[in-house]
Amino acid sequence: MKFSLLPPRDQIVTLMERIYGNGMTTTSGGNLSILDDNGDLWITPAGIDKGRLTPEDIVCVKPDHQAEGKHAPSSEYPFHRTIYERRPDIRAIAHAHPPALVSFSIVGQIPNPRIIPQAYHVCGAVGFAPYATPGTWELGENIAATFAQGFNVILLENHGVVTGGADLLEAFQRLETLDFCARTLIQASGLGPVQSLSDAQIELFYGRDNRWPEFSPASASSRERELRKQMVQIVHRAYEHRLMTSTEGTLSARVDPQSFLITPYGVDRKYLGVEDVVLIKEGRREQHKLPSRSVLLHQIIYRDHPEVGCIISAQSPNVLAYSVAARQFDTRTIPESYILLRNIPIIPYEQLYTTPEAVSAVLSKETPVILVQNDVVLTTGANVLQAFDRLEVADFSAKALVNSLRIGELKPISEEAVKDLETKFL
């Protein structure tokens, strides 16, 4: 899907469906806009159900502020117009009220995107705009003045969040990513002090090379075609279950001893297609495609572990809470958790970028899942379904563990019960 080729009306409807579907706004809340090259401003309407928008509902506001369409423009039109005037590089704006971000806004704290390098890469530093009455030009001035300082993501005091981008997809990705950070931080808050990344640590994220030599593959085998289809289906499920975001999460699958498939860099997980998946063979990438920046790590794991048929690295807020708080993830909650996950070690952040061989060395049949501090949960399996099952079970288990802290003391499975599970199932 080439999102940028959709008409403005369709882009707005498509992304509002995602925002509403992901629980980041309500029937009456939130608004999106696009500034066209000719100066037309396309914006969501006032008072129309955000869960059932159609392209015909979208309003076009001309440069002279005259609106065209069957509805009035959003009541927040003033701040959209003011932001565009103060930041000519911004061509699209997203505003919503995700509960996690509202929680931060009503206590006057800014969620820190430096907990995960990918999150900081997408959002950058986050600004804060003081409160003003919604729908007023005063609010527009407050927000625009903060955008004018160079921020692309702004938390609104006692209100919500506004993001801007070169296009609507970029604005949406910033909104979604900051919401991911807020949800992760809230889950981590009960586990211990949250660790953020230094400039030097974040810089490591940009040092990974995915521009490998290219090759033109021959016709795809039946196995390769089946794996491409299965990978896309699982990535879509991971996105729907909020185990991945539009910009974060990697899945690969072994085709044969010399090659594997991996998800691409820079393709929205929601719109991933079989043609986007990248074939890697003997250290070369499929022609005209960019693999995930994790491609070297995946290659090393496949080399070191012939039993591994699939690798998934993802950013589930429930599991990542343990990563950013550097707290041990206790899998001795229910039998399924321990059987599938075993003990989950936490790997130092730097190892992922400087010594991927050391990360691979931690994995084994007895250790199929690892956490990387301030980065990812990495699951492996003999096949795609097993690796994904482990990711889902890790997310469910982490959520249960975090929730248990609010109602009582954790009572893990006893050592005797663990030995019994190991004897019977492992």
C-alpha cells in the first residue's frame, strides 16, 4: 500500500480509523489535518463520530478560512492553522487523547522517549504547551510557540498530545510511539527506577549497517512464498495486539541453511506485504530492498543455532517495563509461562550493538527468550508460530505480573513444582 498516493480525505479517514481502533481517542475526541501544496487545509469535521468517518465527512478549508464540505471543521482548527503558519516544514498534524498520555498531561510530566532508541529516533525531544481553552486561538498560540522551538511532539497540559510531520503517516507514527512510551513508563513505574539512555548509547542505534551487498534472487520456492505469507500474517497480528508499533518490531524466518527472510526497514507494520519482506542469502540482501537494522544479529543467531527457525524482536510495553526498569522477569507464574519462556535473562544494552555474538551466545534451547535492556524482547522458536506464541505469552505474563503488584504479593510456583514441570515437559 502506497499511503502517500491516497487523497488527503482518504489518508485522514484511514489513520483516524487506526487511532480510534487502537483506543487512542474517543468518538468525539481528536483531529487530523493535512496542508496541501496549494494551501488547502484538509481537516476532520466537528461533532462527527470518529469511529465512522468517511472521506465525504472531511472538510477542506481554503487559505482565506472558507470551509468547503457538509460539516464544520474541527473546533481545534485554530491551532492547526497556527502551527502551519509557524512551522512551514510541517505538512500534517495529529491530535488525540490516549489515556496513558493524558495521565502524563494531568500530572504535568513529559513521557521520556529516551527509554528506547527507536522511540527517540521517531519522536525526538518532547515539548510541553501550557493549558488554554480548547478551540481558542490562545491554545493555538501556546502550541505553535512550542512547535516553533523545534519540537515535533508536544504534550498539552491537562489535554492530550499534538504531533506534526512532513506527512500524516509521520505525524501518526510520532503519536503512536509516544503513546507506547507512556504505556511502558506507567507499567515500569511500579517495578523500580526507570533507566533512560545517554546520547552515546542512542548513537549506537545509528551505527548498524543494513546496506549489505545486493543480489537478484531466482524464482521463489514454495517454502519461501509460504514463509512470506506467514510472516506478514504474524506481523499484522502483532501490530493488532499492540506487540509492535508501525515503526518498531522485526520478524525473520529461516528458509534454508544459507538464507532467511526478514522484515524491511522503514515499512509500516500495519501495511506490510509479502513483496516487502527481504530475502537474505550468504551475507547479501535482495535487490532494491532494505532489511531491518537487526539483520546482522539475526544472521548470527541463525548461524549459531541450527535449531532456530524464527526470531522476533518486539516492544511490548508490558515486557519492556521490565527492560527499562532492569528488573528480573519472573516466569514462575503459571505453568504455561515457565514451560514456554523458561528463565529470561536481561542483556546489557550495549551488547546488542557492539557484540551481537555475545547476545547470540546467551540463547539456547533452555533460554529461548531474552530481554535487552532499554530495547527489545527477543523470542526464538523452531518455527514462526512458536516464536510468536512465546512473544504473546511473555506479554500476557508480564501484564499479569505488573497487575499483581497492585493487589498483593507474588506467590511464584514452588521450586518443587518447577522441577516437576521440567521433568514432564522439558
